Amino acid sequence: MLRIENLSAWYGEAQVLREVSLEVQAGEVVTLVGRNGAGKSTLLRCVMGLHAGQRGTVELDGRDVGRLPAHRRARLGLGWVPDDRGSYATLTVTENLTLPPTVGPDPWSLERVYEAFPALYERRDSAATMLSGGEQQMLALARVLRMGARLLLCDEPTEGLSPLLVQQVGDLLREAKRHGVTVLLVEQNLHFATGVADRHYLLAEGRIAEAMDNSEVRSRERELLSYLGI
Amino acid sequence: MTGFLQNTFNGLVSGAFYALLALGLAVIFGMLRVVNFAHGAFYMLGAFGAYVLLSEAGVPFWAALAIMPVGLGLLGMALERAFIHRLTRLDPLYNFLLTFGLTLILQDLVKLRYGVQSSPYATPSALSGSVDFGIFDFPTYRVFILGFAVAVCVGVWWVLTRTRIGMVVRASTERPELTRAFGINVGRWVTPVFGFGIGLAGLAGVLAAPMRAVNPLMGADLIIVVFAVVVIGGLGSIFGSVAAGFGIGLVQAWGEAYLSQFPIVSQTIVFIVMAVVLLWRPAGLFGREEAPA
């Protein structure tokens, strides 16, 4: 589904990604873990086409998308869930959901979204930024499901959420996976990560330091947590 | 009382021009992050175009009211493609240099051909005379301007808040990069939005022709106040620009009528209001602090 080869990225003079290579198969949920500043978000931005200073290959379904602008990549099935939740203050909740065109074979209908998220339905005509943080996170996820995106790029979807909401995000991602949606996830919460993901990449100083499966992450949880500084 | 109502009405009519011009500036700034200092020149071209169409080709006011906004809108789109779009990656100083330079070129081209004296433009016959409001009369043409401008502002508001195009424009204005990530080709909307803003300036110009002196500098005089209006309303705020446009028209008219013994105050009242508003709300009455990209 997604293949990244020798991807390097810069902010001005500072190099934040160094020849990163990784692959995500269709239907997989894969996380990127790493300290703050390890380059996780930059990697997602590179895949989405939002980062200008980059070199290397990004392939989607075997097609080199490295030169495509972000809006063309979205139309190939990429769903963007930004770390700030990407709520528009000047759009209502419904408008936030219906802004992106549908891009995949299996988009959620607005009715289905509202059935799954009664809280969003109740506030459908409010400005999206008036929602609580948790509701805005649900909105961000619901939006890419309504697009019918085939590959979700989620930047710390559980950050700042209560345990109950974290569980809800997990349920949602697992349900998406059951429907064949692929997910690349930036995550600091290892417990959450092993609950939803198939595999994990540890990013350190802009490089892939390790590739791990769930059992490996569980057995090394303490070591990893202290490394991540949590 | 009659005097007060008349002053109020006159203020709303001036406000209608401010609102139309500020509205165009607001949509352009919102979408392009470009402050169009040439806006007054396009207003002038609208009025001058109407004058030239009538005096040299016999084209009546009503036709000019359609021809000039569309023609200038197309000119604006061409200029955006040729020059304005290059500004996005440059220091804001170039924005000022380019659009102000454009103003000087357009003004001087008109001066070269028609000189600096004002040209008369007759009020269309259907709108001559006055309307009797019981306790006072008001020129029919001014009533028409007020109604027309309000209708245009309401129409623009409706498109922006109730249609898919409006939703895309709002989203692109608020967070262009995020909107691209949602599969929307933001760049495709930039040129039409610029042309639309210029078209509004041209429309205001045609409306102004029968009641204001048509001359190459008419836009330069007006645009200074319009910029104050835009700042007061909140740069980029659609609603703010319209509300502040009518509000400033009123303030100016009342100031001239009731503070005439203090000419220093009545002539600068717009800028006094602007200073007070900025001290109180630095982003303008309806502006939001710029969100980080």
C-alpha cells in the first residue's frame, strides 16, 4: 500500500529525517513511536505532501506520488488526521465532515457518522472549534472515514484524551481496519499502540532505529517507556 | 429629527460604497493573504468605464452596471495570473510595491487620455427625482444604491455561508494547507476569488459615477477610508468588513453634521475610531487572531 524509500527531510538547514525506509501493507495498522522531535510528524507530512524540503521516494499502491501535490494525494485515498485535529472555526460540524470529497470505494455516509457519534449530531450546526477536545478528535477521525480514505495518516489521535475516549479511538481504528482501511499512526501511548496496531517502527534522530511486533513492544515496555521519556 | 434621519441615510449610502469595497478586499485578503492597494484604482476604472461607455458608445448605465464588473473581474483574473500570484512566496513589502505600483499605472493611464478634470455622468432617468418618506425626501438614486448594495452584500453572504463554493472558500481562507490535505485544489479558487473582489470594486465604481465626481483620483481618496474600515472590521472578516463599512459611513456622516464646529475631529473621526478599536481589539471588531499555520 505505502512504500517509503530513503526519505530525507529538512527544516531549513536542520535535517529531521535521514534515509528512512519503511513499508505498510494494505489492511495493516502500523505505528511510529519515538521521542518528541524524532521526526514522526514530519514523516507523516512528507507522505501527505505537505513538507517541501524532502528527498526520497514515496509510493502509494506502487505509484510514485513524490511529485504530486497534497490535494492529488488525498484523492488517491489518503486521509489526514492532523495532530491539532484540524477543526475549522468557520465551518459547522457538518461542513467539517462534508468538506473533503469522497475518495475511496467505501465512504461512510453522514447518517452513519452521526449514528456512531451522537455527540457530533447534537452539535452539527455549531462551529467545530466549539466542540470539546475529545469531540474534535472524533470529528477528525469521522471526517476521513466519511471520505472513504484507504490509508489514514493519524498524528497522535489519543493525545490529551481521557481513557474512555482513548478506548473509543481504539475501537474506531479497529473497526476501520476490519473494513480494510490501512493506518499509519504516530503514537506515544504504547499500551494503546499495541492494542490497535500490527507492527511498530521506533524512530530515533530521524532514522528507523528498530522495527518491532506487538509481543516485542510488550516485553520491552519499561525500557521503551524510559527511552521515550514518559 | 428630519435632519438626523437625512444624515443617517446619507451615512448609510457612503457606507454602502465602503462595504462593497471592503468586502472585496476582505475576500481577496482571506484567500490570497494579499492586501490589494490597487482596489481604489479598480473602483475608479469602474466609474470611468461607465463614463466612457456612455459618452463614446452610448452604452446606458444599466448595461455598464453589468459590463464593467465582469470586464474588470476578468482583468483582475488576468493580473492575478500574471503578477499577483507571485507574491505568495515573497516578503509582504512586495505586495505593497506591486499593488501600489499598479494603482499609479492605472491612474496615470486614465490621466493620460482624459486628464484630471472631473467628468459628469447623468443619473439614469428611471432613478432621477426623489422618494417621499413622509417626513423627508431622499434622492431616488441614493435609495437605489443603498438597496442594491445591501442586496449584493446579502447575496455574497448567502453564497459564502450556504453553498459548497462558499464552504470551500471559507475553509481555504482559514487553513489553506489543511484544506489541500483534504483533497481540495485551493489554488484553483484563488484566481476567481481575486477577480470577484475586483468585480465588486468595479461595481461600486459604476454605482458611484452618477453621484460622485468621475476623475482618475476618485479611488485614491476613497481607499484610505476603506482601509480604515477593513482594519476596524477585522482584516479578512467578511461580516466585519460589511458591518464596519456601514458603521463608518454613519460615523462619518454624523461627525460631519454634529461635530462641524470641531473640524479637526470631524475630518479625522474615522481614524480616531480606528485607533480606539485597535487599542481595544487588536485584530479588529470581528477579526480573529491569526491561527498558526
